[in-house]
Amino acid sequence: MALVSIHGVSFTYAYSEQPALRDVSLQLEEGLLYGVIGTNASGKTTLCSLIRGLIPLFHPGTLTGKVEIRGRNLLDWDPAHLARAIGCVFENPFTQISGIKDTVFEEIAFGLENIGVPREEMITRVLGVVERLGLQSLIKKNPNELSGGQRQKVAFAAIVAMEADFIVIDEPTSQLDPEASDAVFGIIGDLRKQGKSIVLVEHKIDLMAQHADRIIVMKDGKVIGEGPTGDILTSEIMDVADVPRPEVTDLALALKGTAKALPTLPITRAQAFDAISPRLSG
Amino acid sequence: MSQDNTFSKTMQGYGRLTIFMIPIGIAINFVGGQFALLLKLPVYLDSIGTILVGATCGGLPGALVGAVSNVLNSITSPPTMVFGILSIMFGLLAGWLAKRGVFTSLTMTLLSAIPFAFIGGVLGALLTIWVFGGLAVGGGALVVGALTAAGFDINTANFLAQVPMDVLDKVPTVLVVYAILKGMPKRLFAKLPLGYIYLDKRSATTAAQKPTA
Amino acid sequence: MQQDATKERAEFDREFVDAFRRPVSQGNWVRDINPLIAFLVLGCLAIIPIWIEGLIAPLAMCAAFVAISLLAGVGRHFIPGYLKLFLAVGLILFVLRAAFEPGDLVLFRLGPLSPTWEGVQSGARFALVVMVLCGALTLYAALIPAKYLMLALEQQGLTPRATYVLLTSFQAITDLAKNVRVVMDAQKSRGIETEGSILTRSKAFFPIIAPAFLAAMNQTEERAVALDARAFSSKAPHTRLVSLRGPRPWEFGLLLVAVAGVVVSIMGAYLSWP
């Protein structure tokens, strides 16, 4: 059973004239990290809202086509169950803090309180998450006094503590500085190692190339490409979608057809290093 | 896929944004009032949130915002609690007026300042007289005192003090509410209980979500 | 040295985490009284002076509040604030009534004002009774943090949605005030004046608060989604990390005494009427 199955789905927001999604069909499997790329207003966030079940109940509009999450029709899911099955982290670090807890520890425990986890287990799970994400120095701090980067880490921690197997992450680093971005991607990489299924929307294509198993390319509400990361990032779809490639790929493509062409088209620095180093030593 | 049962599902699943708007309404009341004090303006401007929430979420949420704001203000000035009934009425009236589309037109909004000022000024003066014998709290009481010294009897003094003061306060209040409603994005209205009123007026082609029950 | 510091920090943190395993305590027996009982007791104390004539009863109650604040260890916090309120609220109420309340025995004349003895008396009484109410409310706020009151209410069956609304209101006020300040600085740098004539100042109000208010309202969508992701709308019964100790027998006794005090003062008021 596919994790998410979308057939011929179109969606127009209730107050809008243009469809945000046009005839989208996708199949997402468990345990993979899907990167979603595309220019602004290409439908990436709408796709996330759809998968997460916010469309059409929270964001009213006209939805046609078929959407199935874990084999069950999206509209048949109880919204509360769907929220527990699919975690989500999004762009704004300031609106993801509940605002009613005084310490980061309690903030992370908040979600567990809502699902009725017994106290001792709550403490164990929160400590585990704090350990894994390296938040020990923050647990006593007031979440409302943290920086953007710190808040985003706490938001991740709070979602990870809820132990959903499927997490939708929408542009988590766009409001963060490079250091905080790296930390967040470290968390994402770790989640991937644990075998979670992830849908990640991001503009930082280099980081995407490092972490994504498959890429979904969107333009004007349509999915114009979906496939393994290496294939997509080196193909022309990137030009059609108007999305920049990783630096090393651009370099390799520029060298293609010349005497100095590289044997393979790298998408990460590590791959580029492997491709170039034989020349440096030889 | 049918849209028939989506409204009822919305109420079950996500509800509307009302419980998130109420704290914002309370904050707007508080900060609006503080800011008016900061700018040393001779008006309260502490009911903007009440009316805004009443106009977007309904009379009861608006009344709740008014009531809670009143209780918070009463901590440092207990007599203020008596006037809580006025704040509740502001919220209820805002909801009632909104359902009649008053806040979609500038003229109607300006005219709505009259019933609000009536409640605040006339009922407020009556409350001051009945409960406090004419002298309640704050700057208003000082004005009343000055008027009685000038020769007016205490009841007239109260009306003279409170009614113009409230008109002066409510006209900018409703204008601010109107301006904020104009500036709110459609996607936000789509999620508010009374949002359909403002979506209808905004776009004739919009398929507004009207409550079925 | 480094290792000791880390070890010390680990110990400290363990203490912090362990604290959740026990019922919460503020470290003082007065402040550990169950929030609802404390509310009722202070409420009773606040209304007792209303039924006892004269100035001594309210004065004594104000003094009692000061004493309680000292017992609770919040004296340093409460007393200066209370004194400021006496001046800002109590004094003004007194002066107003003393100056303007009509009466028979005029004390002196000062321009258009002719304060009377009746005015002074009723002014003092009114001001003191208000200060008692004020004192009770501010003392309660100093003794019991809002989150513990909410916890106590939830234990009695109040829906978490209500406690969420009340608790976020406090944070929303702080956040909005901060944002208004930020917008104010930005607008000032664009030439908007906040000093000067009343017209200038009025023109500054809208361009500063409107963007801040709008931004706050726009954020509600994201907050709703974020809260939903934390299973806030889950129908499962909530558990709580922090636990409140149930009220102990002597706290009920205290409540009984306070209620008895109210009953006695009310009866006393009725019985002493001719």
C-alpha cells in the first residue's frame, strides 16, 4: 500500500479564481524523503496542505480527484487521527510555539499531554528527543524568549516526540541563518536515518540534493517531474521549472562536451569530489 | 468528491479560527488602550478587539473578549468591573450588526458608532450614577467633579462627561475596525464564522461558504 | 573543571526533570494552597469589610493582605505595587469624593470646591473598600501563577480550550506590545511623529497599530495548524506533565473560617440595623 496516492487531483481555493493544483497524480512510498521543488506559487505548499489533510477541511475550496492516505480516502479520515498520523513543521518559527508553556521541556511534552500519554512515559520520550536533537541546554528556557533557529528546533522536537512515521516539512529554514539551517538539516537527516517518511519543501537545492531520495518538481500547480534525485537534478526539467541546480551540477554540465568533461554528473559536493580528485592526484 | 458534508466536518475537525481570534481580540483591546495612553490621546480605544471579534466571529465570542478584557483591567481598578456589562454589550452588538452587513460599508460603519456610543455613554453614565452615586473612577470622574463644582447637578454632569467622550472614542474605534476588515486577506475570512459576509461583498464570483444549519 | 561543570549541569537538569514527577510546589506553604481555595478565601476576605461600617475594617484587611504577602514571601513584589495603587487609585478616589460629595458640614472653601466632612468620610470609606478589592486581586495574582489556576480549573472539568484561550491571551498581549513597538520604530524612521500637537499624535495611531494588528490576525491560521499538529483537537482525555497536589484538610478548614467570617459580618450588618 502506498503511503500517499493522489490521482487526477485539482484544487481551487474558495476565494481564488485560478486552480492551485491542476490534475496532479503522485504515488509516495514509505520510508523515503521526497523533496518538492518549484518556484513560488507553483503549488508546493498547497500540495503539502493536501497531503496533511488541511485541504479541503481547513482551507475551503473545490477539490476534485482522489486522494488516499495509507489506503484510506482523505475525506474518510478523522481529522484528529490524521493530525497524529502525519506530523508537520513549517516556515514560521514564531507561530509553532504554543505560547502557553514556560519551559522548552513542557513545550515538547504538550503534544503528548494532548494524546493522553502517561507522565512517566512522557518524561522518557521528551528526554529521548532532547538527547537526540541536542537541546539539553534549552530545556529550562522559556520558549517565547528563544531565537528563530532555537524555536524551529523546538518545533521539530515537539513533532518528533509525537512519533508520527510521516512528516511534512514546508520550508523550515527560510527564516533562519545558515548555522541554524544546518542544524535543522542535521535533524532532518537524522529523521531520514530512522526510516521516517518525509515530504520536504525547500529552496536550498544543495541541501536537498544531499538528503532527498526522490524529487517532485512543480510548476504552475502541475507536477512536471518525479523521480530519483540524481536523475531529476541533472535533467532539463530543472530548466523548465526555472529552479537552479546544485552548484556542482551546473559546473559539470558546463564542462560537458568539452575536453575536461567529468565522467559522471555529480549533484553533491562529495560526488563532485569523487569525480574530480582522480585528476588532481594524477 | 462531494462538498456536502464538508462544512459539518469542518466544525467537527478543525472548528473555525474563533478560539485563536479571542486571545488576539483581548490583546488588541489591551495594547490599543495602552497605545492611546502612550500617545496621550483623550480616548480609550480599548474596545477595538471586542468589536473586531464580534464582527468576524459572532456576538458571543465578541462578548467574551469584552468580558475577559474587563476582568483583566479590573485587577488594578476593581470598580471597572461594573462596566463589564458594557463591554459584553459591545461584543453582542458588533455581532448583530455584522450579520446585517453593517461593517461592509463605510457609511454604515460610521453610523454604527452611534449605538456603541449610546451604550458606552448613556448606559455608562447611568451605571455610574446607580452604582457609584455619580463618581466612579479615573479621568471621567475628574471631569464629572469639575462639572459639579461648576454648578451642574451630578446626574447631568455624568451625561455631559460621558456621552461626548464615548462618541469621541467610538468613532475612531469603528473606523479602525473597518480598516482592519478591509485589510484582511480572503483566505482568513474563509475560516471565520462570519467571514462569509465580507467575502460575499468582496467578490461576486466567490462561492461563499454559508452555514447550512 | 570542565567536567565538573558539565556534571553539575547534568545534576541540576535531573533535578529539574525530577520535579515534574512530584506535585508542583512553589516552596512556600501559603503559595502552595490550592489555587481555587486560595481564590475563594481571598474573595471572602475581600467582601467582609463591605458589611462592616467604618474605616477600621477595610484598613485592617489591607494590613492583613500585606501580612499574608510577607508570609508567602512575595512581600517585596506585592508591597511596593500595592502602595503605588493606593496612591494612583485610592488617593484619587478619596480626593474626588471628598471634594465633590454634597454634604452638610463644609470644612473649608478652596475656589469652587467645598469639601464636606461627609464627603471626606464617604471618600475614605469608598477608597479603602476599593483598595481591599484591589489588594485581594493583586495579592492573588502575586501568589498563584495563572498556569496553576488553569491546571486547577482543568482538574475540576474546565475544557482545555478555555484554559488555552486564557493563557495565550497573556502571551498575545506581550507579543503584540512588542510588535507595536517594532512597527512604531519603523514608522518613526519613515517620518511619522509621535510627539507634538494632538492632531499629529492622532495621525500616528492608525499607521502604527493597523499593521501590527493585521499581522497578529494573520498569524492565527498558522497557530491553528501548529496546534492541530500537537493533537490539540484530540478527543482522548488529556494528561498533564505538571500535577497539582490536592487540597489538604486544613485548607478546607481555612475556607470554612473565611466563609464563616462572611456570614458573621453579613449577619452583623443586618442585626445592627434599628
